[in-house]
Amino acid sequence: MNLKKGMYLAGDSGSNWTSQLKINTGVIAEKGVNTGIEYFDNAYLPDDQWRDLTETEYKMLSTAGKHNKMFNTLGLGEIPDELKTLFKAIKLEECKTLFDVQPKFQEDEKLTLKLNEVLNQFLNQKSDTQRYRFHRITRCLPDMHTTTFHLYNREHIKYTGLHIDQSTKFTPNTAYKSDNRISINISEESRYLYFVNLTLKQIYNDVKKHYHEVSVTSDNIVELFFSLYPNYPVIRIEVKPYQYYIAPTDNFIHDGSTLGNKKFDITMVFVGEFNNY
């Protein structure tokens, strides 16, 4: 199935987009992948048939301009050198387990205060309204097909596969009003962002043509879309150490991946209104 116009790419790494982008031939129900990890029954993962984008596909994704909006724009960039140096000074590579990450930021109060100061300066430049909040530091295991999981029955972890975030209450037709987020890779290895380059409203309009009698909601829209179009391509973006992405994660299908990595994956995430890519 061919790529359609939808989401756009923007940011200060324009010359690097091509080398950091791959495209595949669609998705596979997780049951057929045998990851060895427990997923929800309706989970889908990207297939592993990755290739470079054609020039036509790349142009379709990279025609972002000043009139693009937060709800359909995805940005990639690199944090400033001063901020990079401060993150390196925390020495997260010394962490032996994922539980050591949070305490590591508390070992040197002076360093952490300086980091917060420079980090806020950077974030203010990315948000004209300066409306944002700290969300969390995510910590993921290496070599994971996908990284998003939920606690099930307050005890068991289940991974979601490709999904949309639901940070607030919305419908597929109002998801475009949601905030977006910035995710900074502070690991030693690249991580990957998978995404379908269609907004939720585009997907909803298409799915409703086939499911007239079904109530299409934010809870079932991903499964319905992939049941109809398992061959719609997924895009993979490499996010290198100390690079960030800005994305409307309530408004498009996505997930992270650490497949092939050997070390912990650590990202710092803020949610709000980020409009400068």
C-alpha cells in the first residue's frame, strides 16, 4: 500500500532526515511475532522489512512549512552542547539497574539545579507560550520490539504495541486539540520512533467508511485501522543520543523501540505546547 499525505516532518536536522528514516511494508499482529514478551491480545507491531524512503515518499513527509500545526507536525533536533555536557555529567551510564536512574539525578544537587536551569532555557525556546510540564523520565530495557506498557491488574506488565497516547479525554475528531510532547534521548545508544503518518481524524474518516455500524473510539481505532490496512507502511525514525523529537502523540499511531540495543534506554519527557521544532 502506498504512503498518503498526512503528518509532516520539521526541525533543525533537515539534512539528516534521510539517513535517519526507514519505511516498511506494514504491521503484523503480535501473536505472529513471538517476541517472548506479554502483549495485549490486540497488539500490532511493525514488520521488519525496512528500506530507505524513495524521493517521492521523502518529499511527501518533508514538505512542512510555517503554516503547519502542532497536531500534524513531527520535529527532530539536537539539544544544545551545554545541555548535552550537563546530562553527560550526571553519568547515567553508571546505573546498574533501571531503578538507579532517578536517584542518580539527586546525587549532585548543584549539578541538577544547573541542569534544570539550562533545560528550562532550551524548552522555553521550543514553546512560544512556555506552557509545558515535566511528564516523566522513561526507563526501558534494551532490545525491545516496542517500549510502551501498562500495569495490568496492578501487578502484571503488558505491552501495548503500536498505539495512540490518551493523556487527556478526547475523541478521534478532537484529538488534534491535545498537547504535544518533547522526548529527549539521554541514553548512550540510538532509540527509534515508529509511527503511521496519518492524523487520527484521517484514520477515523477512513475507518468509518467501512464500519458504519460500529462506534469508532480512541480505544478501538488503532485495531480497526490495522485490521483494514495491515499493509499501510510504518515509518521508523532513528533518534540518536542527545537528540529530541517533538510529536503530537495523542493524534497519531506510534511507539518506541530499542531493538538491537545493549544498554538501558533513558528519555526525559515534557508535555505541553511545543511549536518551535
